[in-house]
Amino acid sequence: MKKLIENSVIINQKSQYITIIFFLITFLFSIGQQKTNPNNQSEELGKVTWYRDYDEALKKAKSENKDVLILFQEVPGCSTCRNYGHNVLSHPLMVEAIEDQFIPLAIYNNKEGKDKQILQLYNEPSWNNPVVRIVNAKGENVVNRIAGNYSAKALYSTMTTSLEKANKPIPEYMKLLETELLNSNNNTIKETYFKMYCFWTGEKHLGKVDGVLSTEAGFMGGHEVVKVKFDPNKVNQKNLSVHAKQANFSPITKSNYRTASNDVKYYLKHTNYKFLPLTELQKTKINSALGLGVSPNKYLSPKQLKWLNEIKHSKTKQYVLFNQDFFKAWDKKNSITTN
């Protein structure tokens, strides 16, 4: 009899364990269904991790005090939809901004069920090009919808407008993203050269100037020089020269310039920041800050900060990524950390 009772208890315990495991698996599966996976999702969604349930997204928005960024997208879609996924929703810093500052929600405009219900709720057309709305936790629009403009600049501008309306600060990495978006395909970018006693100091001093997009150490006519690319809408040649003169740098006309490959971004390349994928503007600002003895962490996105912290505590081999193509380096770092 005692043995029978013991066996019964064991069976009940096993049954309870199985039930718990079943509900745990069901719960995890339901979570997985609520969000997309950038590693295997449709190209129209870019590389953002999207919620797929409207009610769940609104709940999350309320609990985290964030707005919901809704992408109404045709999946699978036309070339405009695919290009939006590739060109706008795949830039690593844009992805970071969307995921960090908002609750991302994707609604397919060519599907039945819940997707169609939300489409009708906002009176959005079916089988349409990408549309973006930013709504609050009640589902109310907080800014004008984006329709007919498929540029990253338009999305960024709408995002910052919503953050400003919520009295939230714009993170520094987002400001750098804005600068790079505004200057992509910009034919007005200017280039100039300054000579100095030490190009390490040159990059440090010139890289901090607002409007300077990149610096590069080099040689010219026996002098150490720094090549500077700048946005003339932010800083002109005259003001840049005045700033350079304060550090005893002087302008020099380009002649037989060559890059000092081993000395470019000197301060950055002697720190753990060299193991991070960085945009050109991030490299310039981070190198300058390090040279000036100031923490450059404000220029990093949440994921970059996470990687930096992991690098500091890691004993495994790290790969220098800052001098590689930003997008390829980002994918490489992502694959290393997920494997």
C-alpha cells in the first residue's frame, strides 16, 4: 500500500512537471508569434523586430511610456515596399532608434483577420505602399502619418517630432544618424586640409567641431596634415580656419596627399572602441572625445553600449571592426554575439 501511494505521488509530480513545461512552451511560443525575427522575416520589414499584435503593442506602450510606431506594409510586396525595407528599415542605427524609442508594430495591408481590422480602424487602404503612423498608448495619432515619402529622412523627422512632443530628449546617436542621413548623397559637402605639428592632435581638435563629418590623418609636402570633410550649412571654411588657428593649425592646398594609415583615429584605435562597428561620424566624434579625455559613450546606440560592456568583460578574441564597412561590420558583430 505504501509503495502504491509513493508511485501515485511520483506520477502526480511528473504530471505536474509536464503540465508546467507544456504551459511554458505555449507561453514562449505565443511570445514568439507576437514578434517578428529579423533573421528570417520578409525583406519588406527590414531588420526591425516588430510586434504583430495591436493590443499587445498598446499594452507595451503604456507600460514603457512609449509611442507605437506602426508600419502598414504589403508583405510580400512590390519593389517600393522591398526598397523601404532595405533602404530605410535596415540601417542599424535607424533600427536601434525604432526599437529603443518606440514600440514597433507591423500591420500587413494585404492580409485578412486582425491585420485587416487594424487597417480598417485607421482607414488605411489595402495592397498599398508603405505607410507609417506613430500613435500613443490609446491608439491616437501623435504626428502626421507618413505616406508617399519613402525616405529615411522622412521617417527620422517624424520620429523626432513625436519624441519632442512627448518632451523626450533625442539621444546623441540619433542626432549623428540625422547628420549622416542629411549628408548622404549631398553634393555640397566640402573638403579642406590643415597642417600641424601632430595629426593626432589635429584629428582630436578638428573632429569636435559641429559640422565636421570626418577627419583623416595624412602627409603632404613633408607636413603632417588632417583632411577634413564638412557640411557648409553647419560650418563654413572661414569659421573652420578660425577654429584651426586657435590650435596653431594652418590651411594648406592639396598636393600629393597620402593617408597616414597607421595613425588615422589614433586615440580610438588604442581602446576597446576599435572592436565596435562605427559610422564615419561616430568614429570622428569618438576619437575626438577620447583625445580630449571625455567619455564618448553618448555617441553609441544601446546595442553598441551593450557590446562595449561585453568586450570589457570578455576573455575571448575580439575583432577590429571600426575600420571596416559599417554595415558589414555590424552584421559580423551580430553574428559573433548570437553564435
